[in-house]
Amino acid sequence: MTTTAQITKDTADTVARFNDAFKRRDKAALAAVVHDDCLMVSAQPAPDGTAYVGKDPCVAFWAELMDDVSTRFEVQHVFADGEWAAVRWRYRFGPTDAESVLGVNVTRVSGGRVIEQLGYTKTPGEVLPLPE
């Protein structure tokens, strides 16, 4: 395997372990794949989100999401290239699609651990001035 192909595979494997731990609500397994120097920027509040710096603050944020058993994340697609991955997901907080939001996490992996994750969502709110 080429170096780039191996890096891409390692990134995809790391993101899969992260997503699996999140789905199982396994905080210890999730923490094991988070880099000590992790930077996570949440999808809200708009427009910039909130930055969490360091493993402990990032894991605490994700742990709070995992603690709410009335919600769930559904991973829809993962694309990895080199040290970067894009994860498209749906976050459900009710039984219908109207009680959910679509989003994407842009994730960077270093040394087999998540070192950066940037969250983006399609959220209801003020209408954007976009063409119809």
C-alpha cells in the first residue's frame, strides 16, 4: 500500500472506531481515540460554534451528548482522504425527520486518534438569502 493509501485507511479506521464508540455510548472507548491536543468546534451556536481545546473538554462535550439516551446519531456516510474525513450524519431528538438535523463533521486524524473535529449542521432558524 502507498503511504497516502495507508494514511487514508488509518483515518477511516480511526473514524470508524470513534463513530462505533459514540453509537454504543462507550465513553472510555471514545476517549481512547481522542488525541490529547484535540480541537473540537461544535456546530452551535451559529455562526461559529464553540471551540473546545484538549482531550478532556472535547470528551466531556461528547459524553454529554451520549448521556442523553432520548437522542441518537446515525452515520450516513464517511469519506476519508489522507488524514481528513468527512462524516455525514443525522442527529435525532424525536421519532420523525422533523425532529432531527442533518450535519457533517470534518475530522482530522493524527497518530490513530482524532485531533480535530469541526461540526456543521442544517439547522432551522433565520432564512438565509439564497436563491430558490
